[in-house]
Amino acid sequence: MSTTILLLTLIFPLVGTLINGFWGKHLSKKVSGTIATMAIAASFVTSCLFFAYIQGSQEPVKIVLFEWMKFNYFSIDFGFYFDQLAALWLLFITGIGTLIHLYSTSYMSHDENFSKFFTYLNFFVFFMLILVTGSNLAMMFIGWEGVGLCSYLLIGFWYKNQDYNNAAKKAFIMNRIGDLGFLVGIFVTGYLFHTLDFIELKEQSFLAPTLGIATMAFFIAATGKSAQLPLYTWLPDAMAGPTPVSALIHAATMVTAGIFMITRLNFLFDLTPDVQHIIAIIGAATALMAATIALVQNDIKKVLAYSTVSQLGLMFLALGLGAYEVAVFHVITHAFFKACLFLGSGSVIHAIGGEQDMRHMGGLKKHMKITYATFFIATIAISGFPPLSGFFSKDEILLTAFHHNIVLWVVASLASILTAFYMFRLLFLTFSNKFRGTEEQEHHLHESPSAMTMPLIILAVLAAVGGLISIPGNSWLNEFLKPVIKNNAASHPHVLGTTEYMLMGLAVVGALVGLMVAYFKYIKNKQVPVNDNNVSGLQKLFANKYYLDDIYQSLIVHPLNFFGSFFKNQIDGLINGIVLSFGRVPSELSYQGKKAQNGNIGLYLFAFVIGVCGLLYYLFMCY
Amino acid sequence: MNCIIILLIYVLGAVATLASNSKNAAKTALVTSLINAVIALILTGEYLNGNDVSFTQQWISNPNISLSFVVDGLSLTMLLLTTLLLPIIILASFNTLYSKANQLYSLVLFMAFAMAGTFLAQDGLVYYIFWELALLPIFFIGLLWGSDEWKIRKRVMVTFFMYTFAGSLFMLAAFAYLYTLTGSFAWSDLSKVVLSTKEANYIFLAFFLAYGIKIPVFPLHTWQANTYEKSPTIGTMLLSGIMLKMGIYSILRWQMPIAGNVSENILKTVIVLCIVGIIYASLIALRSNNLKRLLAYSSMAHVGLVAAGAYVGNSTGYQGSIIQMVAHGFVVVGLFYLADIIYKRYDTYEIKEMGGIRSQAPKFTTFFLIIMFASIGLPGTFGFIGEFTLLFALSEKELLYAVFAGTSIILGAYYMLKMFQNAVLGSTENKVFAEVTTKEYFVLAVICVVLIGLGIYPKLLTDLFIQ
């Protein structure tokens, strides 16, 4: 495989960034949008070429451009590593990326900063590709922080609104907490194994006493980027960004970086089972917690955001159980249906002039047939109805959990049932019954243009059939990923026995229950959620997101500000006073000394006599 | 080519600038600084080719003092920092019309002379003379061209002068003591001297007083924010961009090689002080309303990390602190320049009174973003290479050091993004912010190219001091 073609995968988005960054203003929107979309499409083509290559030869390609950093006992290359794992991510980043770029050319067409949007979006893809193709941990970290930067820029894209800027800032800072974890992980790994290179690490890593610190630190990094407890609170706020951004960055690609990283380092995590347990528990807890919050959200994008957090939690559960390929499978299917859902919600928001509150929607089925149909398919996919993609991937996770720990299985199943409920709640509130918005809005309701519906259709098809890549018992994906995952024994392909079929049946029944409850509530009884102020009990706890944001405010943000002010106003002055006193002491002494020399002979004589007495006393008493 | 040429040209330039009229002074100074930048690059080439560019001349025989200027990787990097940054600083000052410009720019060149001498001198006493010499011009620059009322300004500048001068006297005492042991001030002799732990402790602390104040390390920092705030921008840039690196350079050159066998407890205490300073300064930056003061505390947080890495004393810390000195030099000059550009347009350093810049000046905003993220240490910028190496060095000594010092990447992002949001983003009512001029564009572009270029290919510089 020619290295030029592989590097072109990365270069295309970068060129797109530079063109739009430097000359975007002088280009028409059409040209600017086309260049950006073509850049990603070109990357998709080279990614496909690479995929065809690796599917055949199974030989990964490593490219080292130059030595980046050097320490006395090891060095870090500026290099890339294209293997099976990277191939999967490359395909869906550039594939879904192309669709979302195309969608954005229409969605953002009225924005004054059109070319800037595409600059950032291309730049994001560039960093995302570095993240998945970097040949060592430090290279991955370039992409890791780079996507964080682009996420920051895109969440705060409408920068005149300070609330959006707050959300952007919050996302970046919370991610930085995780990034410190990443750095600590890198330091421990480098110190232990004298390399950060993935291939060398895979060969040379061994169980060292401090390895647990490294894997734990890497997991903390993952909780930041992939929005897990306790660092997930930035993701719902990140919905402030334009909807295509939410679809690409905050659903399909960037937030899966944590799962990618842990899968990449599977050989390290396998050595530290304690950390794996923590991952599984955190994953399951996040899945359930986010699902409960999603139950009571009324903003269509917020529901999807919490749903993303919840689904990511399921993936981490799989990771924690050592079933890396299962997690990867769910990443892929989730990318399809969640991107479809987000773009669908964007289509809806577009149609009713920026409204995001589902209480003011309803009845859109009649006006937006394509959006509705694709949204419907994606909804049954995420809810886990066979034979759509979500059924297969979620079922694998549930089966794995069942074989490891019944409690985890119960929690994950519960989260899945809730998923079916809140997704159908969303679907019914948005598309069924009568329209609840203003007349003017109703007048304007329209299906979105084809640049927006085409991506929806493609994604809906993928959401429907994506499960085929890993059918139980005959999984192409497991075979494909075999060279990547060191310890295949940990993740045995399930033999389909009676238990397995029963569990599948249970899961489907659970999803049906969720669906039925939503149906009776919102179609039969035509309920509309009440105002946030009127909720009580558990609902209130959910609506307030378990008060986590408030806890962080009072436990972290306020103390930081308090100490900042305290240091600034009290301590700094105190230290300065001490410093100045060094100057004041001699000056004060000389001032007082000057007073003594006032020309009074009596005083001089008095001092003289005292002095002589003192001297005599000293001489007699001491000798 | 010989390294002493650089010193001579700075002196000649200072004289020529003083003699020129106010109008041409800035240009004369710029030409001088550019000539020296080119010479420094030529010197680098010769050094890499293995030529000897050092200069040694006996000066006084008793006591034994010689004018010895030696070029090695460390001093050459510092020389490059000084000579390359100086034209940028001078060009950045073209925004401002200073009264008595010939005197000002003459002082600037004189200061560059003293700083370059500090970095090159290999004789302890000559080094000390240059060290103190550098203090005089910046004192007058701040005193005569600074902002605020004369009385307040005078108090700030005198405090700064006395404080740093007093600290340096301890260093002089240390050199005097070392002379009694070795009969020499030469670095080559002093670095070989074997000290008992007790002696090393005293020497170490004496040096620490001089360098800790200069850098500054918590709690010896209180002169800094006031001085940065009251100095004219050109003075602030000289101070933060180059002068404070004299302290860190000296740790690497003099303090650690001579007093390296200081007791572990003292060393640990000093490192902990540096780390405390990082967090302390970051938190104050978080609460600063004045842009210049915020940048001053931010700078203190960053150099706290550099100092901590330098005191770790291993090879990672050594190279990390050199890298970060250069990175910080360009970043901090860039940041103060951005603040200056805002001041020129909005006539304020109060962050609350800014805002609405992005909608009016997208190019300025892009530069702001790049330099800000370089300051935060985003990978792909030179700032990352420095911070990464330094934190790695700390983790080699003690993982918890790296964790605590590493909080600076979180807090740094916090106060910088908060400042950016309030100063640049948002909407404005009726304040007009003109887009960057060609000159401003050029200066900012050079800084950004350096930061990104070295961030991707650091070997261009690090080959000088990493074998």
C-alpha cells in the first residue's frame, strides 16, 4: 500500500481547512461548501482503498515521518499506524463526515460565517484522523486535544451568545481534566516501558506495579472525552453548537475517542483487571443515569445528548468486561443511528425556525415524510428491535454482561428499556398528534432540501442493515479485529444456546414495554410534558440531572474562585508587606536613631554612663 | 565569526541610537537587532559545523578574572532567543510613539547587550556584572516611560530594583566564597568544585535568592505584577520574554552544576515552592480583571513550571526547561502584544470593558486563538513540547509533582478561555475595533509561525542541546 495514499487521507482535510481558512471569505458559499465536502469525500475514497487493502492482506502499515521528541532513554516519532482498528474508524469518520458536510452546506447556508464553519469542520476531521492513525500515545494526544479545540470552536460557533461561549468553555475545561489523566498515563507508560509506540508497547508491556495508575489515568481521560461519569456534564451543554456539529462531533466520532483509545491499549487494560471492573461499573452507572435524565428532557437535542451519554456508557461496560470488539461494534452502529437522529432533529429544527422544545412540536409526520421515515427507522434501531443494527450490537453487550455479572446485566437492561421509552416519547411528541407551535411556524413547515434528506436516507439505511457486520455466531467484525486485540480469549464469541435466545427475547420484550408505555402516554392520552417547575419526586431529581452541575459549582468552581480572590486580595498583600518591611526596618531604625541625636548634652552623658556601667558589669561578671 | 561581535554590535547600536534623532531611533535599533539576529544564526551554523566561536581574554590577574564568553548548546539557545525576540519586540513597539525615543531604544539595546553577556559569560564575576547591568536599563525604561502617576510608578520600580538587586548580592557572596575555595571564577573550575552538603546548602540558597526573585518563584514574586503593569509594553516584553529567563538559565548553568549536591530536603522544598506558585498564580490569574496583570500571573505560573523542571536536575528537566524558555518567550511577547493592540483601540486594560472584537476583527481573533492555545500548551504548538517535557521530568522525580503541576493545564485553560470570552467574544454596543495593520499582522504571523513550526518540528531547535 502506497504511503502517499494513506497520508493523503490526512492531507485532504488539512488542505480543505487551509483553503477555507485563508480564502474562504472570497469564495462563494457554494464553492466553499463544495471544497470542504469534497475534501472529506476524497479522504473517504482513500480510506476505502486502505480498507480494501487491509481486508485482503491484513498487514498494517506504519509510516514514520521524522523523530518528534527525544529523551535520554527513548524517543517519540511523528508517525502513523494504519491497522484494522484505524481502518474502521477512518471509514465511518470520513463516510459520515462527508454526509454531514453535505448536510451542512444546506443547514448552514444562511450563516454569515459559512466558510469559517467549514474551516473548523474540516480541521476537526483532520485531528480526528490523527487521533485514530497516530502511531504512538503522544501522536494520539495531538488528535485528542486537537478535536477538543475544534469542539470548543464549534460549540461556541455563535459567539455572540455568551451562554454558548460558556458551554464551549465548559467542554474544553472538563476535557482538560481528562487530558491531564492522559498525560499522566503517558508519563507512567513511558517511564515503565521506555516507549510510547503502540506496536512496541504491545510487544514489551508487562505487569508492573504502577501500571494500574497508568490505565486508570487513561480511563479518566476517556471519561472526559467520551462523556462518562463523573465528567460527562459538558456534553449536554455542548448542544449549543450547530446541529451538524452535534451529529458529527458529539455523537458519531469525537466522543468515541475514549473507546478507541482503550481498545487500542487493550493489552494494557487486560493486565489490570481492577481498573477494568471500575470501567464496567462506571459504564453501567452512566448508562442508567443518563437514560433516566433523558426521560424528562423536553429539548429534542438534549434527549439525544443524554441518549448518547447512555449509549457510550454501554460501550464502556463492554470495554470493562474485556469485550473490545463488542464495544467497537456498538460504536459503529451507534454512529449510524445517532447521526441519523441528530441530523433528523436538525431537519425538524430547521423546519420550525429554530424551535427545539418538543412541547411546541407535534404532528410533523404529515409535513416531513422523509425526515419522519428516517427518524422512525433510527428510533427502532436504537431501541433494539430486530433485525435493525442496534438490536445486534446492544444484545451483544447485554449477553456479555449476563455472562459476567448479573447486576451489570440488570442495570444495562434497564437502561435499554428506558432507551426505548424516551426515544419513542421523542418520536411521538415530535411527529404525532397535532402541531402545538404557533400558526406562523405551522405555515412554514416544510420538508428539508435534498442536500439534507439524502444524508438522512443513507444513514437510515446503514442504521437498518449495519448489524450485518457482526451477526451472532458468524461475526465478520470479530474476525477482522483479531490482530488488534491481544487477548482474544477474554471475549469469546457467544455460542447461541437456549439462554442466549431467551435473553434476546427478554430484551425485545423490554423494548416493547418501553414502546407501549410511550404509546399510551403520548398517543392514546395525548399527554404533553409539564413545565420543569411543576415536576416532583424522582422526576425532579432527573430533571435537575441529579444536581451534579450544582455540586460541581459549589465543590469546585466556587472554592477555586474563593481561593483566587483570597490569594489575590489577602495573601499577595501580606507577602508584599513582609518584603517591604525589610526595607522599612532600616529606614525606621535610622529615623528613630536620628531622634536620639538631638544635641541634648544631658542625654549623651546619660547614655555614656549607662554604657560604661554595662561594660564594667560585663567585664566583672563574665571573667 | 566570534560571539563577542554580538556584544559589540549591541553597544555600537546603542550609541548610534542615542545619537540619532527621535524619529530614526526605532529604525536604528531595529536594524541593529536584525543584524545581530542574522549573526546569531550564522554563529549557530558555525557552531553546528564544529567551529569554535568562543572568546577568552585575561582581564585582571589578581583576583583572577577573565573576559571569557563561551558558546555551547545552552548559551547559544539563549542567545538565539534574545537576538531573535528583540527585533520582534522592537517592531511591536512601533505601535507606540514614545517621547525621547532615542534614549528609550538606546536603553533597550543596552539591555540586550547585558542580557546577551549574561548568557555568554563563563567567568562568574563577569557574568555577575552583566547580570546586574541588565537591571539598570529596565529600571529606567519602567521609571521614565511607564504608566500611572510618577509617585506610584516610582515606588513600584524602586521596589523592583531594590528587591532584585538585594537578592543578587547573595549570589555575589556565593561567588566570593567559591573563589576562596578554588581561586577562580571560571565556570570550568567552579563546576568541578566539590562542596560538602552544608556548603552546598548555603551556596544553593544564596543562588536561589537571586534567581528565585528574578524568575520569580513563590513567594518571592510580589514585585512582578506591579512592575509588568506599570512598565511600558516594550519593557514588559523585555522583562517577561527574555530577562526572567536569565534566572532559569542561571539555575541550569550555575546553581545546579555548582551546588547540585544540596540536601534532598532543600531541593524538594524548592520544587514544591515552584509548584505551589503555579497553582497560586493560576488562581490569581483567574480572578484578575486587568489584562496585563492576568498575563503577569499567567507568566508566573508558566515559569514556575520551568523552574520546577530545572530544579529536578535530570536530563529531561534540563531540556524541558530550555525548550519552554524559548516557547514561553515567544508566547508571552505575543500575548502582551495582543494586549497592547487591544489597548491601542479600546484604551483600556480592564477586561470587563472589552468584548465584541471577534465580529469586527477576525484576523486578530485568529492570531489571538493561536497564541492563546500555544500558551495553554496545545499539541502542535511549541508550548506543548515544553510543558510535556517538563511535566514528564517532574513525573520521573515524583509522579505527584507532575499531577499537581499538571493542574496548570486545566487552570490555564480556565483563566485564558474566560479572559478570551470576555475580552474578544460577545457582542459590542458601539466600540470600534480596527482589524490588524500590516505591521501588526507581520509581527503576529512571525510569532505564530515560530510557535507552530517548532511545535511540529522541534528538532530544528532542540538539536542544539539534545545529543
